Amino acid sequence: MRMHPRLRGLLWAVSLWHLTASLLAATRSNDLFAAAVARNLDRAIGNIVKQNNLPSVAVGVFVPGKGRYTFVEGFANLETRTARTLDQTFRIASITKTFAATAVLILVDRGLLQKTDKIAKWYPDFPNADRITIDDLLRMRSRYTGSE
């Protein structure tokens, strides 16, 4: 299946970002915010963990050329009491849909895509590609039932 070069580039950039973030493992680090701000963030995140009885949390703010802030606390595995680290994976379920939709909407905003475009433009071999629009994908809906 052919993929549009701009879409391939976008997917590559998102993959690189995920890889970079996962390689930066630390319990706590900060060279991004003032020390008082970092302490307040640490305290606020810790309170959220306690109030919601969360087994663990990993927060990372990475600004290229500026620095990073990380906060990691809790257990990755409650049975083995394995500590959570920033380089471990989380089951993130459907949260990636938000990132993908944001990337698509950025391309729409830049005029590289239109929400009315059919996906056949990029994936001509995809089933019903001539009936499914970018907007359908963003809304996770299908107007095509298969009986048409």
C-alpha cells in the first residue's frame, strides 16, 4: 500500500518523539523550570497520585534546546513491587487518537489536507477508500454500511 510522503514523514516524526522520550529515564530531573516551580510541580503531581490512588505516574516535559522536567513515582508492577521508571511503557489505550487527530488537524490548518479529502488519495487500495473522508476518520465514524 502506498503512503503519501508527507504522512510518512509525520508518522516518522511522531515515532522518533516517542523513542526519544522513552530513552530519557530518570526518577526526577529538572533543568527547565526554576527550583521552586519544580518543587511545586512535584508536590502537585504527588498529591494527584495519592488522591486518585494511582499505582504510578511518569511525567516528562521536554523542550528542545531548553531542558527537561521529569517526575516518576510508584510501581510499574504491584505484585513484584518493581519501581516505575520513565523508560517503561504504559498501556495508553486510545490516548494516541488525540495526538493523531491533532497532527491531522495541523496538516488541515496548513492546507496540506482537507477534511473532505477521501482517503483514496493516499490509500487507494483501502476498502471503501473512495467513500471515507479525513473528517470521518477524525470523528471515528463511517457513513458506509456495506449495503450501498
